[in-house]
Amino acid sequence: MSKNSKLGLKPISKPRTSRRRLGIESLEKRELMAGNVTAVLNKGTLTITGDSLGNGFIIEGTDDPKVVRIVGTAQAGGDTTINGSSYIEISGVTKQINVNTNGGDDNVVVMGTGGTAMTINRNLKIETGSGNDSVTIGQAGSTDTEQTSSPLAQSVNITGYLYIKTEAGDDTIAIANTKVRSLTTIDTGDGDDSLLFPTTSPDDDDSDSDEEVFAVDITGNIQLRMGDGEDTVSGSNVKGAKDLQIFDYEGAADIVLTDFTIKSKIQIVTGNELDTIELDNVKTNTMQIATNDGDDQIHVDNGEYKSLLIRAGDGYDAITISDTKTTSGTQIQGEKGGGTLLLQGYNQLRKLKKKGLTQLENIA
Ligand SMILES: [Ca+2]
Ligand SMILES: [Ca+2]
Ligand SMILES: [Ca+2]
């Protein structure tokens, strides 16, 4: 404990929440089942390391941006401990936060709390090893069901880069109400992974049914690598000041993006299975989609681009473009296997070139 104090770690044995008190017998049982996470502060950098069991914890902001609280949560049959305690507060976190939860099904949550945004003074790097892991950064709206507390409570502000790597296993990553001031790189590895941007929340005013938006705002390039397996990228309200790249490898991809505004370029490349891409109100300068082999389905709705290039690859592909505008050039092509191009609604497609596709009648 004195060693911990020197490191600026403050273990607190008393549960902060109204968590059920455990008797001696169940405590021993819990220790057999629950994983432990080690938190170490070194020259302002906080390193959080999990064990081979399933580890669950929340990294919370506090009123002081240099003080970080780590709270263990129930995961994989036991309450995860942090340096042996149910939670700890660490002061002097002035630099990067590194997380590696190793094997097991781990659950990592990063968010503000109690009316305070979570500010990370440099980079946030999260690696979850093998297992079916879950990573949540920020949250749309309040955690309480009545939506009464400030939405600011859940916001996350990362001053440096965001790096998440979840490796083998079926992983879920959710990001909302988050600002990243540099690059964002997410690599979900193999397995059936989901990368979600759940940025909308019911309005706290019950008089109408509007949704409130808690956007994701990223200053640097965004690179999403989905590995092998059946992967999903889905969500809304992402703003990027540079490029967005989505690379999916083997296994079907399901990519549904709504209300994305990316300044320079969006590039989506998928593997050889039947991939589904639906873009609604996605805006950027250069839009490039390449779906390779497989009978792919691509629907671009309400798009605004300088240039749009779709290469649907081999297989019988179905492409629908509706209410979309391009100002510089438009190229839409199937390759071997043909397919269909349906132009719906009011499109303004500059210099439209199409190849290898049968154009269907505009039925709109
Ligand atoms: Ca683990
Ligand atoms: Ca893991
Ligand atoms: Ca994975």
C-alpha cells in the first residue's frame, strides 16, 4: 500500500456505490472467479493491465482532469478488482492512458461522470487481446433511464490519438459523444466484430419524439480495419476533418453509415463475400467504394461528393443511387458477373460513366 501511495495510487476499500456487501465465504469464492487489473502510474502515463480472466472496469473522469477513477464491474462471473480493490483513484495522470486487458472476455468503458467530461491529456490506447471483448468510449445521453442528468456527463475528450485493437474473438466497440484531436485507428482483428457509433438518444423533453445527437468529432485521419469474419460498421453523426478509411477483409461486411461528414476522402474496401453498404447523408470530397468479389449490395442515398467511384468487382452486384449529387465526376462499374444500377429520385451525377451494369428503369 505504501508503494501504491508513492506511485500516486490511492486504493479505496469501501465500495463507492451501493454494491452488495459480500460475506467472507462469498468473498473467497469471488476471488477465485474474478479477475484483477493492475493500474500503474509512471511519469504521468497510466498503464492498466488485465489478467487472463474476463476483466470489466470503467475508466472515469473526475472534477480534476489529472485524477482518474477506475471502477471494477461484474464481468465473466465475478467483480473485477483494481489493484485488489473494488475501485481506485489515481492522481497525476498527465499523459497517455494505456490499457491491455489480455485474454478472456473483457469489458472496458471510458466515460465522464457526474457532470464532468472525461479528458485524456494525451493518447488513449486500448488493446483487449483474444476473447469476445467490448470497448465503450463515451455514451449518447445520460446513463439514468429518465435522462435527467447532463449529457456532458458522458462525454470524452481525447487530446491525442485514439487506438483500439481487439484481436481475435467477436468484439463490440461503441463510440459516442467523443472528440479525438488526432488520429483514430481501430483494428477489430478476426471474428465477427461490430463497430458502432450509437450517437443518438431520446430527447429528455417528452413533448416530442426528437432525438438528441451526441456526435463523434475526429480531427485526424480515421482508419477502421475490420479483419476476417462477418463484421458490422454501423452508426451516425461522425465528423472527420481529414479522411475515413474502412477496410474489411474476408467474411461478409455490413456497413451502414448515416449523417457522416468527412472533409477530404472516404474509402471503403471490402472482401470477396456478399457485402452490404448503405450510405445515407454521407458527405465528403472523394468517395471511393470497392467491394471486390461476391454479389454486393450498395445503396448511396442523399450523398454529396466532388467525385464518386464505385467498383463493385466480380459477382452480380446491385447498386442503387438516390438523391445524390456529384460536382466533378461519377464512375460506377461492375466487373465480371454484371449486375444492376438503379438511379432513383433526383440525382445530379456529373460526367456519369458506367460499365458492366444493366441500368434499371427509374421507378421513383
Ligand atoms: Ca482479461
Ligand atoms: Ca480479451
Ligand atoms: Ca475480433
